[in-house]
Amino acid sequence: MFIDIAKITVCAGDGGNGAVSFRREKYVAAGGPDGGDGGKGGDVIFKVDTNLSTLADFRYKRKYSAQNGANGGAKKCAGKTGESITVYVPQGTVVREAESGRVLADLSTDEPVVIARGGRGGWGNQHFATPTRQIPRFAKRGNPGECFEVILELKLLADVGLLGFPNVGKSTLLSMVSEARPEIANYHFTTITPKLGVVRIGEGSSFVMADIPGLIEGASRGIGLGHAFLRHVERCRMLIHIVDVAGSEGRDPIEDFETINRELKSFSEELSEREQIVAGNKCDLATDEQIERFRKYCEDNGYEFFELTAAARQGVDELMKYTAQKLQSLPPIKRFEIQPAEKPDFTKTGNQEFTITVEDDVYIVEGRWLLKLLEVTDFEDSESAQYFQRVLNLSGIIDALREKGISEGDTVSIYDLEFEFTN
């Protein structure tokens, strides 16, 4: 079964905890703290596997988790970094964050992409020794790794897409011009999965053509088989629209042509404006009046028209040569740009849970959302620092610190940030 969309969960590893340890050696007085840092959590990495052609594997495994970092040890020994996990996907897979829909990666090349980053390891107690705190009996926990749902969409990488109603001859054309061998039969929906073929035009000139399963009216709203494959047309640099010019199934070729283009426009305004060539197929079954009527319609609407009898290879070479020539002036295959995350507004009260623990007069504040707040805060900028202070007030952290008995000059620790409390 061809699967071209899937939803999975990816979880990077948590960072290991820092260690609380003190140097204990013979002949060494007052050895001091020597707890090591925790190891970084493993990442979740996505990489293209050219041997894969569908997302079917993701029907059976829905969660991918990297290894946590190891805890730190004595003698300033850092914990081992957690092993990353590599998730292999077909070429052309677009990864989106399920919650926001933003594009995280377009796996169109061999370059691996980190989708979820492992958490940083926590600091051991060696980092917390000061002239007034010479025996720190606490360490930092590791930061949690990123964990969220993603949607995988396979969008085929093809220069040319073949469009048209079922049974108009798309598979026949692809089999005539490439090594692809799609199933061909005289009934609707013979093609139920997209097929790719390489078309070679002379030495050193070639392009990739995709046979998109037949569309019908209402495809963009989920009717018929074609709706699941409209996404594969998005990357195509140009389209060849094949029409049964003879109307051999009792349909009007002009109505067929307009119906398919309406579906393209309903699915994507950009897609409806893609370069399009029209091929009138089954000309051997059509009358001269039928061919001329459709030719005039195409020319009046600004489309290049080619007569075709794909089964007998009549007109095929001329169409392919024109297509190759046209591709030279068109932009490359579409790549989906990675979309940066929107800066969250932390001044809005919501799911801002946090915990406060007190160790040796150090007030340790933790909460997943605080990690994101630290990422977007520039403490060198006064406005950004004031925003950070305002969030601490609005979220209730300052009030909670006072309830815990914090005093002027006490240390507040929020992950990698430490500062003295002031009223």
C-alpha cells in the first residue's frame, strides 16, 4: 500500500544529572567539590534513504526516542552523551510540526537534519563553589530533550507531472518515454500510486516525469482517489495535461480540462499558475472536427497543444523534446523553506508550571517553558532583560520565591542562569 502521509512522535534524550561529589584522597586536605556534569541527551535526526518510496513503515512504529545522557560522576567525570537516533525517510519528505503546521525540514537532499535536540547535561557541584559556599551539596538536573508530534508528507521530486482524468493515457505515455512500467488497463483507477520515470532526450539531457493517479471532480475536497496525490504535483516544475480528445468515454474534453484545473486551483492557487502543456490523446479515435475544436480552445486560452496517440507513439517524441526545451527556462524543483518558530508571548498566563527547590540557600527554579524563555532572552539588551523580569512577576515565580523565604542577595538558579535576588 502506498502511504504518503504519517504522524509520529519524536523525543530527544534528556540531559544527564550533574553529580554531587567531594574529593577524598589521602594526604589531600579539604579536597572540595568534584562532581562531574551530566551528558547531553541524544538528538533525533532525519535522513533520506533512496531505497524507500513510501512512508508505510511509520504505520507500525509511531514513536522515536533518543537515549538520555548519563549522569555525571566523581572526580569531575562527565556523563556519557546519549546516542542519537536516525530516522530514515523517502526522498522528498517534508516534516511539519503537528501543533503549528510549520515546516521543520524538507528532506530533498542527502543532508541529515536534526529535528529534535537533546537536552543539555546538568552541572555538577564543582561549578557551585564560591568563597562563601565552599561545600555545595547540590547539583543541577539535566535539561529535558525536545519532544513533540510531527507530520510527515511525501511530495515526489519530479520535473514534470502528468495530469488528467482516469484512463486518458497517462500511464501509457510514461511507459513509452521511460523505463517505468506502470500497470496499464482499460478501466478507471489502474494507477493507484504515483509512478516516476526518467525521460532521456539525447546524450546528457534528461528529466523526471511523474504519473499522478487520475483526478476527478471534487478531488481537492477528498473525493475519489486523486485527492491523496495532489500534494505530489506541488513540486513539479511544469505539468502536462492529458485529455481524451475523442471523448471516448462520453465526456466532453473541454469540460474535463476545466474540471481538473478547477481542482488544482482549489488545492493551491500557486499550483494553478504552474506552466502547463496540453496533450490531446487518442487522436486516432477522434474526428478532425473534435481535434480542431479542442485545439482552438487551447490556443485561445494561451496553451501549447500537441496531438497524441500515445499507444502508437505518434506525437510523443515532439512532445518530449518541447518539454525538455521548456524546462531549461523554468525554475528548479520547489523546495519548502524551513519556517522559524514564532516567538511565544510569555506574558500571557497559561500552562506555566514551575517548581522551586532550595539547596544550600540557592533557589532552583525549573519548568520546561523557562528553557524557551531563556532561548529568546538577550540579557545584554535592557528591554529583553526587563521582559524577562516581567515574565517572572506575571508567572508567579517572584511571589513563590518570597513564599519560600528568599532574601535580598540570595542566589536564584534557572537552568544555566544564576543571579542575585533583589527586592
